Amino acid sequence: MKNKLTNKFTEIKHLLLVSFCIVLFVSCKKDYVDIAAAKITVGQGVKPGDICGSVKGTMLSDSVYNVTCDIVVNRGDTLLIQPGAKIYFKGNYNFWIKGNLLCIGTQVKPVYFTVQGMAKNDVIGQDPTTDNAYKGTWGGIASDTSTQFMIMKWTHVEFAGGPYVVAQTFGTKNGSAATPVKFVNPNGIFVFEDSWVYGGVDGGASVSVSSGLVHIMRNTFEKGGYTGGEAVGISNGTQGTIAYNLFMGSATNAIKVSNGKATLSQANVLCYNNTFLNGGFRRFLFGGAGNSLGRGASINIEGGGAGAAYNNLFVDNRFGLRIVGTASYLGNNLVIADTAHCRYSNNFSYGDDVELTSQFYPTNFLTVPQPSDIPAPSVFLPANYTFGAVYDGSSLVGKNDPQFVNYPLPVSYTGTTPDAKLATMSFAGIYDFHLKPSSPCIGKGLTSFKLMNLVPLDPIYGATEFTSPGADIGCYQFKGEGNQH
């Protein structure tokens, strides 16, 4: 599938480059052009101001666009968004991508999909029912099965998740909460790099990829879902890499891998050097305890899916790495993962309460303790431990502080459990998750595993960079590599 998809992608890329050269040549005929300063252009520029209906061509750098109804990029068309463009939603509207999307922000000039003037309620203890992050003020960005590529770099997606009114693409349904970013083409390429997703309702995931080749690298995910939903949802044969991401306060899982109903290929992703904090609590507190039993993992693999997880940093998540190996859990029907093809090691876990440390290896699941994990399983698991058995994690509470530059560990809370506080510690804010020189995460990563770089390497039409596995655990490397937020 990869070779066929790459050839098709190359053909489309060449057509777009030819179009760009024609535009540049015509401009040169009119006047002198500084080629070094030229911006990538596809078709004609989209006039700034109010936009509504069918759109194609180029949304211009540093321009403001006000979305006054649903936007549609038709089949065969391409929309390119230049650095610094701001797309403001004036109501519950969506971007329907039936053609292709190139959203190419930069570190200095990111692109924004947001609501002008809407405040971020980044306060510990904020009532989620009054938090703007979970209101779903606008819909989302949804591709279709005709979308060959959807490439988003240095892009903010904020306050999305409103209900679909008239669903227009595969996998969307009238009345259901929109997914902030959705990709669905099994023959397509999805790149999501150096970007941010803030908020959402319960639309499955902040970024949902239900088919295709993926590269999800160096992003920040905050407040993913109110009472449900993941930060990244992978299903239906999707394959690729999820690395160097920061996940803060996902309602359920931060990453969920489930093959679903796919038969031609298997969902299989490589997850490495990610940092996960405070996941799984809002579903438990606000979604109904019976609906949350066994759910809320940092990484969850189920439903015939496969995957690998290395060098990940888990801090105060309700459950650790969760490999589903049973068909039933406390009355919940589950679908077993492809446990024979799940690989993981060198993952680091920290917890501020025995409720959390006793779930580093989730009870009734088939996560196999690895000698390279931190803390070492031999330190706290009984000699006769069987996979998925109950164990006493009380000796681990507050131990192995990863030593972030600026973040309050141990987390203090009132009451008998940490749930209420951790449920609202769901934003990056002014915290700094880089590692101090004395961090026990430094030098503990594995760098020799097989990579899954399945998308093209290209500054515009593919992955900007395949960041190699890091020697330090987590998304921030001590020497500066990894996540750049």
C-alpha cells in the first residue's frame, strides 16, 4: 500500500509544483520577484475577510478570514494556508476537506483555527461545565475518502467540537459532536506536526485517523474531550508514527489504537518519546463511574490493533499502558488487542496516589512488565505476580520524580483521592516540562527499535523531519531535540 500511495502522492506534488512555477513565471513577466522570499502558492489567493462555501487556492499569509458558514474544499481542489493566517469562526461551522489541505504555519507565524477573543479558562479547579474548551463553539476540520493528503504544520486548533448540522464527509453524522481534526482515506497521507489542539467535546478524539498513513509528531494536546474521547484515535488499518507529543488531561485515553472493522490492513502505530499527564479523570468524574471502569489509559491498544511504545513518560494518569487481553472487564465488553504484535519497553511511570501507582500495570489487562521500565517491576511486584493481577503500589507514591523544570510535583490535593484536582490540571499553561539536569529520565531511552516513517519527507508536502528516538524519556530531550513548544 505504501508504494502505491507514495507514487500517487508524488504525482500530485509534481502537479502542485508545476502550478507554483507557472504562477511565479507569470509574476516575473510582470515585475521583478525575489525568488528567495517567495511564498508557496496554489491557485489564486483567497481574499481576506468573510468566507463561506467553496474555497480553493491560497489563504494568504498574515491575513484574517472570518468563517460565516461551512467551508468546502471540493474534490480535486487544494487549499493552501500560508504562515500567519488566522481563521476565525463566527458560528458552529466546519471545514469540509473533500479535496486536499496544506496548512503550513511556521514557528514564528503559526496558523490559527479559533474563535476570536474567546478566553482560555486555564485554572486548576475550573468547573468543566463552564470551561470554554468544552463548549464546542465551532465544528472541526474533516477530510473525506477523496482526500489524498492533509498536511498541517505549526497550526493551532482551538475550541472545536460543536455538533455536525449537515454532515458532508465519510464518518460524520448529523447531531454528533465534531472531531476537531479528522482524516479518513485509507489511500491518503496525514501529517500533523508541531501543532496544538486545545479543547473538544466528545467527538471520539481530538485528532481522529480512521484510515491512512500518519505522522503525528511534536504536538501539544490539551483538554481533549469533556466526559469522553481521546487525544489521538487510531483505527481501521491506520499505520505510522506518534512521537514527541505532550498530552495534558485527556478525558479518556491519550492514544487509542483499535483496528475496528478493517480487513485489508491492520491498525499499527509506533509511539515513542511522548509525555502524558493527568489522563482519564474527567471521564471517571463526569461520564459516570460505570462507563469509565478500566478506561482512561495513557496509551490503550485494543480491538485487534497492534503497536509499539518506547521511551514514554507517564505522570499521574489514571491507568498506565493498557493492552487489552480480556473480552470482559467488570461488565464492559472489550475486544482483545493483537497482543502477539505489541512491543514496549523503557517507559517511565510516576504517581501521586496509590490509586494511580497500583495501575501502572492496569488490573485485568495484559500489559507485561518490562525489566527496563522505571520503576523496575522487580522492586514492587510480588515474585508470583501474574499479568493483570492486583498488586500493592503504595511504595511507589511520589517516587521517581521526573524533575520537570516547572511543574508542581508532587501534586497536592484535598480529600481522599486526586481525581477532582487532576481532572482540571489539563493545560500546559506556563508549566515547563523540559527535564532538569538531575532528572532520572535522562539517558534511559531505547534508540535501537525499528522505525515506521511511512509518509514522504518534504518541507511542504510531507514530514518536515523524522525526529529519531531520543536517549531521554519523554517528549523534551535534554539537549534540545524533540518537542519545540
